[in-house]
Amino acid sequence: MRRQVAFKTTSACFGYAGPRTPARRAFSWNRGPVRYSHQGPGQLSDHSLPAAGGSSTSPPGATRPYASLNHTMPSSNTPKSSPLSILPLSTILRSLFVTTISSSPLLFPPSLAFLTVLAKPDSTFLNPDNNLLLKTLLGQTMYAQFCAGETRAEVKGNIKELKKIGFSGVILGYAREVTMDEAEIQSLAQATFTKEREEDKAQGIADLTAWKEGTLETVDLADDGDFVALKFTGAGKGSVRHLLHGLPPSSELEEAIVEICERAKARNVRLLIDAEQQAVQPAIDKWALDFQRRYNKGPNQRAIVYSTYQAYLRSTPKTLSEHLAIAKAEGFVLGVKLVRGAYLGTEPRHLIWATKEDTDKVYDGIAESLIKQQYGEILSPHHHPSTGDSSGQSNTFPKVNLVLASHNRASVERAQKTQNEQLRRTGTEQIEMAYGQLSGMADDISCELVQAGKVAREQQAEGVTAEVEAPKAYKYLVWGTVGECTRYLLRRAQENRDAASRTEETRRAMAKELRRRLDESNLLNDHDDEEFSRNEYQRMLKGICQPRNGDLVPIHYPIPDPPARLWSSVAAAPPQAHINKNRPLIDASSKRRNKRPTPIVPIHPGGRIMQAPNPAQREQNKKAGVLIVEGKFNIHSLNFLTARIHEGPLYSVEIVHNTGYAEITFLHAQHASNFLIEDKLATEKTGYGRFGPDFKVRYDRCLVRDWDGDLENMDKPMLNKERRRLTFVRSRLLAYPCTFERLTDDIMRIAGEDGVDFIWKFNAGNVTAAFKSVKTARHVREMFWQKSSEPGPYAGVQVTYSTDPCEKPLHLRRA
């Protein structure tokens, strides 16, 4: 059962990002149900509406992108639901707090110094695990922002919440680390490889056992299809010793890694081997590649083990090319996690690209080659001796699984574009790919990926040919006690400092999202003041001479109801008033009679079309027409627009106030075409169109839209006098905390998903639901009656039976 509404609200290192689109808010009225705007656009046909005189208008795609199924990413000019709207309010507030501190030159240095002390405490008093005050302070801020929890139940709960929001899964890491200072590392690096002392060996085994048990528990916490981050240096001094000297893992360490890999394979969990500093990275690459040989083969041909490649290193393209050749020659899937790099401040400078632009170019070039499965300028083919190709010209790619880890918006959008281009190429095999961002960082990018995934999956569920790949978004987070996570939190704080522009961008995004929610709840933008309303109304009508009261004749809805009781014919019923044709269109009493007379805007000179096209016509041309109107809109504009349209039934009227345009969708494209012809004629005669001098119809942006399931529903017969519709009414019914999503969830929970036909809202104070049966409607009404008499979000809500709202004059409430 798809939820249907008729009111929309629009409004490892992981690199850098560009600007995000501010949220917009729109008010709309629909005679028929439509989906949430963030769950997918309506399909756009390959034909434009004919303009007046039969000439063609703009080509397909010229309208706003969300009106087309073939659009990959929402354009920055597209009114849409805010991607961050899926996040809980507590997350928004916490993110705003953390990023405000991280981006403040005054607050951040002392905060970082404080966190550094906690990460390397000189006494147990400074260990958050032994100090309730410190634990509470960190636990409610930095820890809650970046970490999954301390206990199994907390971790599982947070993973479940992320997946409920829409994320495909998580990349889970174990926070506990074996700590060594620089002196110890240098000592291990410079010492000759001699037999270990017994006490060192015993400590090494203890460290290795703790690392293995913690990693195995992390694998058990992860769900099917999730990732687990694996850090070889976390296994203790013995592991670091072998890595520094370029040796294979010890027998004990190898047994531990094998056990971890076997557990991951059994649970369908994938392992991401972390990249580390160049002193140990060559050995890590060898170890990781060896385990890929063992575990990335088999009938499923899916990577269990992934290596991490850092794009900021000059050697990375060559290293990855060598690994691709080895994977091709030996027949295993190469697991690739691509990052920009995490050790910029400690690596020798000559190993790193000279500029950030160079790193960006390499990162994007590698990602493009892997997605396309083609070598290019950055990633060139490497000859492997075992292939037997002495010429070195073999350009065939092995099978690759990719995790694109980035906080850079440009890189993510470019990868999505490349992925979608590959999808549209027939016969091209797609690589398995996931996007990863750190928990608590780049949430705007992550949520946009989630939003795009929902749109693509809904299209696929409706049987629409997919031209946009559904991105899989994952969040990286660690688990452990607050004390165990302090080193990880310190690294995140340092990363926020190093990526100051990215942090500031996130802070602005969170502030805008908070403002948007407050606006929606009418806490900051209350337009109920009557004087304000009158002023806005007068401003809207400036330049339009209003007809005298005698010019308007009330028209009642026909009795009996329109024939066949179809949605379309009911919606096509006459409006509440039309122009009196017995009076002249020129207002002779106008105070401006010394100047050129201002014609009265004719509301319905052509008469209302009472019938929708006949069934044969509907079957042949199931098309809706979409028009764009520009002008100054306010809270009265809805009645103003609909009172001047008479050609046929409307599917929706969406007004986007702060961008100055409205989108009007006719149920039938022919009616939209008729409107365009009349509007053009009116413009030729009077100098302006049907909506007056302050509004303009964009002839170049009028398109045809194929009917979707919702538009099909509008043509379904309506049984007479069915009491299976309920109307929920209360001033500010949908003000926070009673959001439309919450009301919809509660209705669906009481009625069951199979018990609801559709749900839509006219405005913030009026919601109507249609149920499968009268019995279900009665049950929902009784439950909400009880809720209305109790304190809570539904206190005072009136719930009544209603006939189809289009069967009677529509009185819109202003919440």
C-alpha cells in the first residue's frame, strides 16, 4: 500500500564538499491524491503540450526536474522536501551544537585541548569511564554524534534507526585501540627482528586476543549486508612489529584474521581493511590482497574483504592498477574502498599530490574508471606476468566491488552521474557499489543519497524502466565505551578542524533545517494576523479591477451528482462563481477612467466543461498537462487561481511562494492545451492573460505528464453514499509535534496498510483519508475520538464522516 497525499512541503578521510540547496516550502491543493514529493517524480512523456495555434513548446525535460522520471539528481532550483527532514530533531540540534563549536575560532581550540587530555588521561579521574560528569558531558554531545553506543542493545538500536530512516546499512568499527606512543613505534621500527621476550610475548597475545574478540563481536553486531572496519595495527605491538618490517602476519595473528573472515562470510558481512600510515601501508596492502585471494572467490562472486586506497598518495593509481591486474589474472573480485586520505599531517610531503585539486582529479578519475570498468587517463592498465600477455595491452577489467567514501558533494554527484550513464547502456554489467560517510558528518549528502534511493526504488516497484540507479548509502560509526572512543572522537574533532569549510557548510545546513521545521510548525512564521492577510490580499490584487458584487452569480453543484460518479467528472464540476455575461467586461465606474480603462479579468467567459473526455478518449490519451505560472503569490492565491480555470478537472495546484511560481496540473492534457489557447487570446486582446497583469503563464515550460497510479485512481467509479471517508480537522492540526507523517503512520497503524485507499491533506488543518471499508473507517474514527479527548498531539481533533471533498464547494481552511 503506497501512501498518497495531496499536499507537499518543499521547500579514512572523507574529503570536501560544495554548497547544498536551501529547503523551500510550498503550499498546494489537489483534487486527487499524489505521493510525497520526496518519494519520486511523476513520469514525463516525450511530447510537449501544443501552444496556442498548435506549435510545439519546449522539449522534454525543460520543466522542473522532479516532474521527470529520467532525472538523476534533483536540481538546485527544484523545490523539494528537505533531505534532512528524515533526521530526528534531536540529531539536528546535536549536529548544530557540535558543528557550531567546531567551526568557531573561539570555542574550538579549548574544546580540542580538553578532548586531547581525555584521550590520553594521566589519571583515572580523567577517564570518562570512571568519571560520571565527563561521561555525561561527552556522551550527550560528541559521543552521541559519532558513535553507535556502549552496549549490544544500544548498537543494535542505533543501526535499526539508521535503516528505518532509509540508509542501506552501516560500516561498524570497534573503538578499542592498543595505544603506543611515538617512541615505542620508533623503537619497533629501528630494532632488529629478534626473539621476543616472554613478557612482551604474553602482552602481545593478550592484546591480540582482545582485538580478535572485539572484532568478532562487531561482526556479530552487524546485520546482513553491512560492513565492518578492520584495523591491523589494533592487534597490538606484535602486529605493528611485523607490518613495520614487511613480514607476513604471525601464525597467531593469521589464525585470528581467518576466524574473523570466516565469521564475516557466514553472516554475509563485508570487511574493510583500514589504510594507515605509509610506514606500514605496503605490508597492509600485501596482507589484505592475500585475504582477498582466499575469500573473494566463489559462486557468488562477491567481495568479502576490501582494501583501502588513498587518492592523495602519488603511488595509489599504480598500486591499484597492479592489484586489478592480479585480481584479473587470479580470478577473484577486487574489493576497493576509495578515500582521499587520512594522514596528511604526518606523511612525508613528497609522497602526496601537490594540491587538493590534484587529489580531487585522481579520486574522481579512479572512481570513474572503476564504475565504467574501463582504464583511463588516471588509472592505466598494468601488465601482470601471469596473464601471459607480453605486450601489456590487456585492458580487460576484473570484477570490482566499490565503496566510495567521500564527504565531497562534487565527487558523489559525479559518481552518481557515471553510474546512471552505465545503467542506461544496454548490456553493460554494473559493479556493486556503496557510498559511505562518517556518522555525524556530511549528513546533508547522506540524506540526499537516501532520498534518491527511495525515489529510484519506488519507480522500480511501479514497474517503470529504471534509468537512475538507486544509491546505497552507509554510515560509518564505532562502538565501545565513552572512554574507549575518546581517541576516535579526537580524530573526528581534528578532521572537523582540517575541513573547516565542510564543517561550516554542515552547520548552515542544520540551521536551515531547524528553521524550516520551526516555520512548518508555525512557531516563527504565523500568518494568522488578519491585518496581515488583508494587506497581502490587496497587494495581490494590485492592478486588477475587481468586479462589483452584481457581476458574480453563485453557481451551486448540480443535483443529481455528475453522471457516472467518476473522480474526473466530479472534479470538473462548476466553481462557486463565474462572470455575469450580461454585464460589460469594461468597468465603466473605475476611478482610473481618465486613463486607459482596465478590463475586468474574465473568470469564466467560456463556460465550465461539465464532462471529462469519454472512456475511449481516456484510454487513448491518458496524459496530464502541466503548466507553470509566474507571479506574486500569497495565502489567498489558491482560490484566486482555481476560480479562473474552467476547462476541466485539476489534478493539483502547487504554489511555491518564495520562488514566485505555481505548477498547475490538469487531469487531461487537452484541457491544459485549451487553457493555453484561451490565455494567449486574452493576452492578445487585453495585454495580459487569464490571471491578470501580475501573473504570467510560461508557454515554454508546459509539458505533458503520463498518468501514474494516482491519476488512474481519479477515474475509478465512486459508490454512492459510502461512509468510508473520514476528515480530520483542527486549527494547526499538523503543527509540530503532530506532523503529517506522524498522522499518516498512526492512521495506517490503526487501519492496517491494506485498509487504506489513500490519504491526502488540503492544508495544515484539514486531512482526509479514504478507507477500504466502512467498518475500517468506523474503527479509525472511534480510536481518534478517544485520542481527541486526551492530552497529546490529537487533542481537540474533530473526526467526521465525509463524502468526496470534490462533490461539494471546497472551503479551504487556513491553519
